[in-house]
Amino acid sequence: MSGDYDYGNARIAARRGRLLTSETLDRLAESGSAAAAAAQLERIPAWERALDTARQSAGDAAGSLALAIEHHRAAELGALPRWYHGTARRLVEALVLGLDLERVAAVLRRRRAGQSPEEVNATIVSGVFLDGMALAELARQPSLAAAVGVLRGHGLLDWPEAHELIRLEAGQEHDSLSPVGPFEPARFEAALSAAWTRARERRAVGSGDDARMVRRVIAAEAAEREAVRRELADAGAAGAALVERSLALARDAGLAGRARRDPAGVMPAAAYVAAIAAQAVRLRVVVNRVAAGWSRPVAAGYLNAGVG
């Protein structure tokens, strides 16, 4: 029902004014250092809390910036479902649930790389449905089957998806989160991503235009993840990161344009989720510019993509 969207869409309309402008991003990129960029960003009210939280975990200015980006993204996306009711809330949940997949995959990768639960927990950033305590619980699990059980316990995977993931590794010596054995992480992550997509699609059932649009967004994100996985296998992490940045920015530009033409229903929420994702991409480019020596032309190519 349209009334289920009114309050949330009004809140999003107000929030869009807090998105960082191209001029602000350019100033951050040319600030000269991570510390200077953080000082500028901290003067923006919406970012003060994210940076303060990040500094409690990060050891340097660049690390604080990187963590603040994720804390801010979690806060912005985490608020959205609470603003909607009924069917609208389920659709918005489907839109933001992708963030939790990112968090889960990051925790499992870090454990597989040999980091202890304590090391992982030191810089955990919440998702939407999985808070810091839930992700810490995930990090403590000794096996993939146990980790999948945690996800099911938090209601993120139904039994069919959980069973498939557990069966994928059942009876094999490498069903472990320790960095030993002939484990195939790409295989497990692909299965986890597919299970997550099905869980999101269950929230987006229905024959209406809003449900169909959300399913298209979910399908597009799944295709992006597959493209990134292929690039990772073929060209390594640098190539995969480039593909990921480019696809995210292209998706945001398309959704933002549609939201201006269709300000009702679920579209404003979909556009805002994409805008927050693209803002995070651009801010990571800022971090690379001020802390990793990216040139001005390379950084500008991403900061200005889809703008105007």
C-alpha cells in the first residue's frame, strides 16, 4: 500500500541532502593527507560519530577513514527498514540485506586468513541485521557449518539454504575456518552469495511493480558479484576492485535518475541504498588518493563518474 512508503520516503528525501557533493569529495581528495581529509569530514555533522567510532579501533588516519566509511554506511542503511511498514518494509529489507553478506564474507575471509576472533572483532563493523555481537559470534565459530548455523539462528538463512551450505563442506577435512587444508573459498562464497540472493528474493515476493523492481536490483547485484569473482580469478584483486568500483557507480547513476522520475513506492529507497554505496566507493577513492598515492586524474575518473 502506498501509505506504507510515505514516512520512509519523506525521511529519505531529507537524508539525500546529507550526501556528499562532488565539490566536497574533490576537496577531500585534494586535502593532502588522510589526517587532513578526516579533519574536513569530521566537520560534517553526519560524519562526526562515524569517525569517532572508527578512531577507537583504527591505528592511523587512513585506517580511521576506511572504517568510518563503513560505520556511516551501516548507520544509514540500518535505519531504513524501521521507517517502513508492511510489504514496504520487507522490500526495503531485501534492498539492504546485501550489506550483511559483505560483512559475513569479510569475517569468514579474515578467519580463513589466520586472524584470531579477537583480531577480527577489533575492527568489526555492523551490518543491518547482524550487529557487532552477532558478527563476533560468527568469528568465534570453529567451522563453516557452525558459522552457517549462526546465520540461520539469526534468521538470515532458511533451512534449505543453510542445509545446502553445510552439505557443501560436510564430511570434508577442510570444513574449518583455520587456514589449512584444500579449502576452495571461491566455491563456498559463490554458494553463500546464491543462498543470500534467495533469502532476499523471499522478502521481495509479489506481482506488483515495486516487488519486481526490487527483484531486478537483487539480480543486478548478484550479476555484479559474479563479474567481480570472475575478474578476481582472472586478473587478481586489483582488477576485481576496478570492476567492483565501476559497476557500483554505474548502478547508482541509473537508479538515481529513475528516482527523480518516480518519487513514489520503493524507488526512493532503492536509489538511496545505491547512492550510499556509490558514496562509499568514492570515499574509498579519496582514501587511495590521500594515503596510497593515486594520481589526480585516476581519482577524478571515479569521483566524477555518473555525476551531472
